[in-house]
Amino acid sequence: MELTASTFAFVKELGDFSYELSALDRVWNIMFPDKGEKWYHLHVNKYKHTFYITHVNGGGGGLEVEPKKGVRAMDSMGASSFCVDNHDKMTTAWEPLITSARKWLKVVRKDWI
């Protein structure tokens, strides 16, 4: 599945799970394994209608997601950026993470304990 569509589906699925409040922001901390049982941690912050996804134990940067509008890479300082070079790197880094996170949400939805 394309990164944009997969990411839109991911943030939509988060609506089925409880969140913490930080000021006016909704915050989710998603910890999940990949196929090789390595664990990852995504911090998702929703401010107004935009989601900010950070790979906590990753190499910096993140995603800025405006549902039905677009997905942009963010640098480690939180600034949005988008260019063709960056798009390929973003897809390579984020597609497996989002896919694994979505699979984990399906598991948790069935049996959260």
C-alpha cells in the first residue's frame, strides 16, 4: 500500500484507541514489533486536524499528516519539508513502520490484554 494511503488509514485507526491529553493535543504512544520481533515506538501528536508522527527510537525526523491532504517529512527540529529526494527516503524509512504499526493495532484491537 502506498505510504500516503497507509498513513491516512493509520491515523484514522488511532481514533478507535484512547489517548492522553497534553494541553489541547491528543497524544498516542504506540509500541509495536516488526516481523523480526524488534520493537519500535511511535509518538503521535494530534494538534487541531494535523497529526505529527515521531519515530522515538529512530534516527530523527518524523511525519506531518493532514488527513485527505498530504503527508510530509519533518526534520528533527519539527520543520516540514518536501522534495523528490526526501520523498523516496521518507517512503523507505516509514512504509515498513506504518505497516507494522497497523498490523499491531489489529492485534491489540482483538485482544488488548
